[in-house]
Amino acid sequence: MAQLWGGRFTKETSKLVYDFNASIRFDKRLFDQDIEGSIAHADMLGKQGIISEDEKNKIIKGLQGILEDVHSGKLKITEEYEDIHSFAEANLIERIGDAGKKLHTGRSRNDQVALDMRLYIRHEIEETDAVLYELVKTLLKIMEENIDTYMPGFTHLQKAQPTTLAHHFGAYFEMFRRDRERLASIRERMNYCPLGAGAMAGTTYPLDRDYTARMLKFTGPTINSMDSVADRDYVIEYLNALSIIMMHLSRFSEEIIIWNSNEYGFVELDDSYSTGSSIMPQKKNPDIAELVRGKTGRVYAALTSLLTTMKGLPLAYNKDMQEDKELTFDAIDTVKSCIVLFTGMVDTMKFNKEVMAESAMKGFTNATDAADYLVGKGVPFRDAHSIVGRLVLSCIEKEKGILDLTISELKVISPEFDEDIYEAVSLKTCVDRRLTTGAPGREAITKTISFYKEYISKGCNWK
Ligand code: ARG
């Protein structure tokens, strides 16, 4: 049991209490950030004359040595330390002696952990953006290849109007584009440095907080020292963004599961992204999509958990806040791997274009257009709506589509129908006449696609 405190205590902590309190098992993930923050702190202490130049140099060299040794595997992060901060400090003192004991001057573990967590979340926001970028790039590629791939659009999971695969994927492009914007705005808001807040009330040493903030690439220092050590809003915001990403991925997964079902057959998942059954030889299951959908629950759980942990905490730091880590780390790992796997799955998926077009044709998705055709002939829309309703009913009785009826059969329903109806309600016409901004018509979606190409050409936000 190695801990940074003990002077005030007359009894040893019991093993049970020590273990319950310790966090190294999971906060070892913050090792790089802890060293980076300590180097900045030591540098500033030296610049301000709070420690000597020689002590500063020894500390920085010692910390860099620890970083290298952990990365090379020479030094293991073991669980005999209470947390990652104690591990780094104890190793430093062991390496460089008394100078190491000065590192913590003007610092508390409260501002130290607040800094580590911020550095870590900032980095993970960037990583999340990078994998999302690959996903939207893949979606755009599929959109470009499928401007004329007709399919039914749905409302209430009932065939509604014809659209295209490019248009359908474009909807998800928008969702993930917003997710990336959300990440960028969180990053901007959180990018302030809590180092120097001390335990909660700052410190009497003449720290230069602007200097450390600059060194660590923050916009500036945080401006209330109590808030600095008590704030986990940015973790909550990030978990919220991750939850929304999962909600999007989960909806998309659900659609792919439906499209991949025997009944729909719109898509076929690649063998490398599907799994078999141990008993039914014919099966090829969409397990990846199901797992992405399923894992959404644990990401929401992390968000709910941290919101609940924080809601009753008096200012400033409370140990409850140590609970910000495990579920957040799990959520980050989960979301990043879901995005990567999902990208691979859609990238390798085959689209059964004929099946999709056939389905669009069979579901009376051109009924709105047939009504619009009558409106074009001077029939008021409400009447046109009811005429086409009767037309659909008669088609159902005959087990035919609108396009399969002869002109005389059509004229029985309404004398306004002429030969040009066939062209007017063909899939191609139905889609291509939809030219409002954001619609699937060829010209409209081509405009959208060129806007997306420009967006993609800007590359990743931080890589
Ligand atoms: N492991 C702690 C955490 O994650 C570090 C901060 C400890 N500070 C304290 N006053 N006990 O929050």
C-alpha cells in the first residue's frame, strides 16, 4: 500500500478500505496525461523561481524517463499505488531523490486529476471525430454510387414515397455531421486549464497559470478555482454526444437488420461482417449491427450514471467524482469500436438494387405522384387524393401496380388519366421531379453531394 498521505494518521488504513478507495486499476489510463501535466507544472515552478532551475531540470528529466520506461515496458504500473498520481510521484522520488518531493508544490490531486481528465477527454474527442470522419467518408462514397438506386422511403415502416439509396444514406450523413459539430463545440467549451486551482482555493505561490495553460494547448486557464476542481460538465457533455452517436448508429443498425432480413433482402452483409448459427446451417446473422444496437444501452447508462453521481455534490471536490472514470472509459471504448466496425460493415455490404426498386414499385409509393398528376390536369388535390385512393383499392383487388393497369382500366377510375400517366408515375420521374433542397431528385441530391465533397475535403478536425 503506497499512498501520498499518512502524517496525520496514527493507524494504518485497513486493506479493505484501501482497496475500496484506490483507483489505479482504472486511472492508470491517465498516465500519459498525468506526466504531461506534471512536466508543465514543474516547468512553470522553475520559471517562477518557486523551485530552482536545477530541480526543475531534474524533475522534467525524471518524468520523461518514467514515461519512456512505462512505454517501453521496462516499468510496470502496479496496483500497490493508490492512484496514477501516487505512482508517478513515488517513482519520481525514487529516481531523483529530494527534488522529486517538490513537484507537488502549489498543486493538489484535485486540480491534478481535473487536468488529467480534461486532457484525456480532449484527446478522445479528437479520436472520436477521426473515426466518425471515416464513417461519413464511406457514406459519401456509397451515396455517389447510388444516386439512381431507387428504393421505397418509409413512414410508420410502411412504404411511403420512392426515394434513393443516396438520399437515405444522406440522412445519416447529416446525423453524423451534426455529431461531429457537437464534438467540436464541446471541445471548444472545455478547453480551459484547471491546473493551479489547487485543492479548491488556488494557492499562495506565484503560479503562472497562463503559462501552463499555453504549454498544454488550452485556450486559457479556468477562472474559478472551485469550479475548476468540481466541474465534470464536459465529461457529461461528451457522454451525451457519445449517446447521440450511439442512438444514430443504433437506428441505422436497426434498418440494416431489417433490410438484411429474408423478407426484405435489400442488402447482403459481407461474410466477414456476419456470423453463423451453431445449429442452423442456412443462417447468416447480422450480429455486428445487433451488437451496435445493443451496446447503445451501456453508453446511455454511463451518461445517466454520471449525471446521477454529480447531482447532489456540494462544492468543491468530493470523492464521488472518482466515479467519473470507469463508465466513461467503457463508453469511449464502446463507441469508438462501434463506429469502426459499423463503417467496415456498410463499406462491404452489397445492395440488391433490383429488389429495392421492385419493392418501391410494388408499394404504391407513386400514389402521391398520381394524385399530383391529376392536380396537373386541373383536379383539386382533395378530389385527386380520393380518386387515387380508389385507384389503389382497385389495384389491390387486381393484384397489380398502378403502372400495370391499361389506359382503359385507368379511365374507368378517372377520365383525366391519359397515356402520359405511365411516364409521370414511373420511379425515375417520381424521384427526379423531387427537386426541392434536400430532396432525392437527381439534380437536388447532386448539389447535396458536391456540398458534402467539399466538407470531406476539409479532412479531420484535429488529425
Ligand atoms: N482518484 C481521485 C479521483 O479520481 C483523485 C483525486 C483525489 N483527491 C482527493 N482529494 N482524494 O478523483
